[in-house]
Amino acid sequence: MVCRNLPCAAALAGRDSCCHVVLEHKQEGVGVMNDPIELEVITHAPKSGQFRPTPLLCVHGAYASARQWDPFFLPFFAANGYPAYALSVRGHGGSAGRERVKEARLKDYVDDVLAVMDRLPAPPVLIGHSLGGMIVQKILTRRALPGAVLMCSAPPHGLMGSTLAAMFGNPVMFRQTAAMHRLGPDVATVDSARRALFLADTPDEWIRTVLPPAEPESDGVMQDAIWRDLPPSRGRRDVPVLVLGAGKDACITRTAVTETARAFGVHAEFFEDLPHALMLVPEWEQVATRILGWLETTLGSDPAGR
């Protein structure tokens, strides 16, 4: 693997508050996409004097991109001293590979995250949402990290249960998502986004303002996440893990969140009145504040790392 363009060294020094950078890496081996992949990395840097030594790296879910973290979470954590990053995996957001996204497998997304991690100044806390939570679980089988946050995460036993629950419990949302997967993101609507990600009374204008465009997704990746390439049913216990769920989640069942927490020997915490897109709802600060408190308890509250 060859990596170039260290992400945002100027931002880490406090000279930029937000930038988009490109990281190029090449995978070698059987069964992987061997062309160089340019990855979008969005960075928000803390202000001078507030720097904390442990960076945060946010990992998005299916049909999404790094831009879902940009409106609220990245600036919030940077304002609290954390170098805050988010990447778009291949074929998503500003990353290369859109024309071959259907060839991707879950292990490719895992390698994309690892490539970005290897260019950060220190091992990060990973924050994964939905499918991104499964990516984080798989990375934890290969790396010991300062910590991990799993938000409405795909569970270690796979997405079959949540898929069936959506099919029978929320058939309109299930059909809309299936159509978007089959026909492409251009068929996504505000209504389909609301049903999958937000509450029924979320204003159209809020959704249009905060939600990035839907992204194409790989059949192979979704099959991997349903049954074909799952993380271990028992997660490692030497890494602190925070598991968060949403009581109004239309995509990931309460049982799935609870079983994810059980895999890591922790208790799941639920925001009972919130939907799937915890980082984009009007109440996003409740979630970010809980994560911040957990980070300070887990990592220590001293910005200088003493």
C-alpha cells in the first residue's frame, strides 16, 4: 500500500479550521481493487491552545459520505480541542472510484479507513455510524485504539434482522431504499430521506440544508454486511467502546444495538426520541455532548494530554 499527501498538516497546527484533502493509496493482493484510490478527508482543526493529542476519525454509513459529519459534529469536536476528521470511502463523496463502486467489498472500505488512520499524527478514536459502525468493528479486530463510538451501528451478526424488520414494519421506507439502491441515488427524495433518517415532523428545509446527496452503494458491500463478511460476535475488551442507539430508528433495530453492546461487554445507551441520523437531527448536540463526556472520561479531560 502506498500513501501520499499527509492529511492537513497545516490544519493540525491550527492554521486552518476546515479543509478538504486527498489521500491516495494503492492496494495490492488478490481480490482487491488494485488501482490507486484518492480519498476525500474533511478536517476541522482545534484552535491554538485547545489541542488534544487524540484525533477523532468519523466513518459514514451506506449511501452516505464524509459530508454528513461536516455540519455539526466535526466543528463541535474541534471547538472542544479534538482534531476531527471524516473520510469518504471509495466511490462516495469526493473520493475517487465512483465508476467502480459496485465492485467494492466491505474489506475495501476497511482498508480505506486504515489508510487514513495510518496518516494521522496519532491513533484515533473511531466514530462509526450505521454501516460505518460495522467497519469500525472490523478494524478493532486488527488494531488496538484509544476508543471507539458505535452510533446506530450495524450489529456483529449482520443486517438481516434489521432488513426484515424494515421490510415488514416500514414497507414504504424499505421500497424507497431498495429503489434507490437499484436505480441510483438520483431517485432519492426528501420523503425517502425523512422516512429512513429523520422524524416524521422534520421540516423539508432542514433535511435539504443538512443532508448531503445520497451516494451509490455496492451490492457486494451490502451482502457482506448482511451475512457474508461479518465481524466477530465477541468484540475485543481492551478498547473502550461507547454504543449509542436511537429509539425512533427506522433502519437499525433496538435489538441490534443491544446485541452490539453485548458483544463488547457494555450497555447500550439510547436517545429514545431520536431517529437514525443522530449527527444530523436538530437535537444533534445531545448526542455530541454525550460522546464528548465519554471521551473526557475515557481519555482524560486535560487538553494537553498530561
